[in-house]
Amino acid sequence: MNSSHHPVIGPLSPREFLSARKCPRRWAIEASESRSGRGNPYEELQRAVACDAAENPGRERDVLVGDERIQGVLDFLEPDDQAPAGTRLVLCRGSLRLKARFREELRVLSLCARISGWRLSSVEVLLVDKEYRVADPAHPDPTLLFRRVPLAVASEAELDEVEHEVASVRSLLAGLSGAPLSEYPSCGSPNCSCQRHELPEHHVFTLFLASGTAERFMEQGIHRIVDIPEDAKLGRRQRIQRETLIQNEPYIDRGVIRDFVERLQYPVGYLDFEAIASPVPLYSGTTPWQYVPFLFSLHTEAEQGAPAQHTTFYCKPELDERAELASQLEAALAGLNSIVVFDASLEKRIMRSLLSAGFLDDEKLGDSFAERIVDLLPLFREFGWYSPEQRGSVSLKAILPLMTSQVGYTSLEVADGLSAGVEYLAARRDSVRALSAASNRNQLGKSLVEYCSVDTLGLYYIVKRLQAIAADAASTGAATPA
């Protein structure tokens, strides 16, 4: 914990209020971490994209309501055709289904509306129809895209209760202003992230698949993995975690690594995609929340030990270049016997979408792509190689820095897939709406290609490390160590 940073209490958003009401400590932790901010940029962008499609002249959009205590944004206000002089609140979240939190947020938003002098006569939430297929992304048909679902209007008594809760929460938070985060009350739930904030580095919640197991140890007063008794009930991978921490060295299953290496047939490619999913289809013929690739990176190795050669294609946000991406991808994959990826499910899903859209030739690629895939994820998921510094994670971001120093993410402008998706979706939204780009599109493309290239070059170096381990085991006759 960084004890020098304390949460600043400004007007609470509905989400912040609901979080603080449930667990003040979790709210304080999240509010004090400046890098995380007080919102989810991807979720807010998705809401904005959905509101773009639902906008019409009869609706007032993004109405800020509330006061210095609590503030919210009403997606749309419109005349209520069922109530003379009435006002209907329309919520637009881009969701496929009605979520329980929508009702909680509605009560808080309704209070904010009342504070600003609005009296709501009805409420509807717009849910996205998953089967809708857009023809013109710049002009989606909102009557086909959305389903209107009515929600109950909060009564005055309910709003009075919410206002009392707001006053109580703010009083509590104000009274703790400047206090260490540990003094904020905790909800007490063993599953809440507030429980982990002050735990030691390798705590029991970093156990692989820790659900239930970590809570059991916490109840016994065991916070560190190394303090778990030898005879405690643990899964195989959790036991490996414990042993690697005690011994302070990676676990290496040379047999598993050898089997993986022997599957590779040269020439070998190392492939990764970047893709976006939007509540409103952004390309002709696509459906809501369909993953659409906008970038691929491929490093190829003609023979073992050969330098990696790079091929990439980036779809400009203002154009629909999926056909060209698929064409260049098909050409780049031709002649490769093994295609190394990290988590084949996404790559296969994207390839199926390109095939179904007719951008790839099924006869030329089709089943052969799946047959050539060599997925690195299972090796790490089964702890064929595991370092205590992974802290239970088997993501590429956790593994890459531990297996090679040749490439990394620290100097990149875009350093993770979520940020890549946010940046590209924002640029694509601007282009669909014929707005000027908020940022330099050339620089954005360069940053995204650089990020994706680190992923694929990283796969290349990880395989080099695995091959070295396998070769060393073969030369020494080493057995699989614990």
C-alpha cells in the first residue's frame, strides 16, 4: 500500500457510492490509486458508442444531475408519451441482458435527477439484440438494434432512503479523510479485494485457482503461501507454487517442455491478433459484441535458430480493411508448418469469423490452420514452467519478462490489450461518426503495431528458452525436477 496517498472525496458517482456503501475500504483503495482513476474507460466508451446509436432529436442526452454530494449522468431524457408532462429516463448501457446492478444504479440516478429538479414518470433500459446485423455502420437502425425494457420508477420513500444512505456514507468517508487506508471499515467478505491490500507479497490469494482455498487459509490465520503446512490440502499446481517460493527458484518439468518442443515443425510462425468488440456493430455485416480483428503480427522462423522475420497488417480506423488483413494473413501463413500462439481459443475464434465472412478461402486455409496451431498456454497453465514471480498468473504479461530480457512492455505507449482496444475503438468510433480523430492516427497505428509485435517476438524468445531447456536436459540426461 502507498500510505502517502489518500482518497479525495468529491461528488460520488453512483458506482462509487454503491462501492463505498458496500465496502468503504475497497472504495478508499480504488480512489487512492491514481493510475486506476475512478471509472472504467472501456465501459464508458462502450456506453458512449451505444448512446450514439440510440440518439435522436427527441431525446436530451448525457444530462448531468446531482450536487456536490453525488452526481450522475442520465443517458437520455425524453417526453413520456404515457404521462402528460411526464419525463422518461432511458438507460443505454450496450448490454445484451438486464443486470442486477442496473436497478441499483437506477435508484441512485433517480435521486440525482430529483436533486436537479427532474421528476421521472417512467424508466426504460435499452438492451442490445445480439442477432442484429448492421448494413451501414454509420446509420444503424435503433429500432432493430435495441429492445426497450421497462423498469420500475423509484418511489419518493425509496429516494428518501437513498438520500439518507448517501449522507451516511459521505459522513463516514469525511470522518476518515487523511486516515490510513487500513482504518477504513471493511465489508469483511473474504472475496473482496480489500482483504488483500495489506497482505504480504506472496499471499494466499495469489494461489492458482485460489477460490475457496485462500479463504480457508485466511480463516486459519495463514496469510503467506510459504506458511501453509506441508500436509495441507492443496492441488498439484498450488503445491508447486508453495515449493517454488520455499526454494526460491522456478519449477521446470523438462518432460513437458521436451514434448512441446518436439511438436514444432519448421518453418514456424508466432502469431497474435488485436481485436475489438462493440455493443454497436462497427463494420458492415457484423453483429453486436462480435470480435473483429484490426491488427495481426506474425514473426516467422525459417529454421531453428534463424532470425525472426516480421510481418504485420494494421486496419486504419477510418476504413474497413478486413479483406486486406485476411489476404495478407493468408499469404503470410502459407508454407508455415507450425503456428505458435498464446491461448488458441481467441485466434481460432477470429479465424472462424474471417472465414464465415468470406474474407478467407476455406480450401486454402480452413482446417489446416487449426491443425498447425501450437498453443503455448497449456504448457504454462499446467505449470510445465513456473516461477514464483508469476504470483499464480499464467498470462503472457506475467511470463514474458521472466523468460527473456530481449523484449518487454515497459517502454511502450500501449502496453496491454485493454488499452489497445480502448484506443482503437475510440478512433473507429470517431471515423464512423465522421469526426476528427482525437489523436494522431498514424501514431496510434505505430503504437498498436509495436505492442502487438512485442507479443509475437516474445513468443519467439519464449520458445528459444524452452528449446534451450530441452537441449540441456537431453545433453545431461536430467530427469524432471520438482
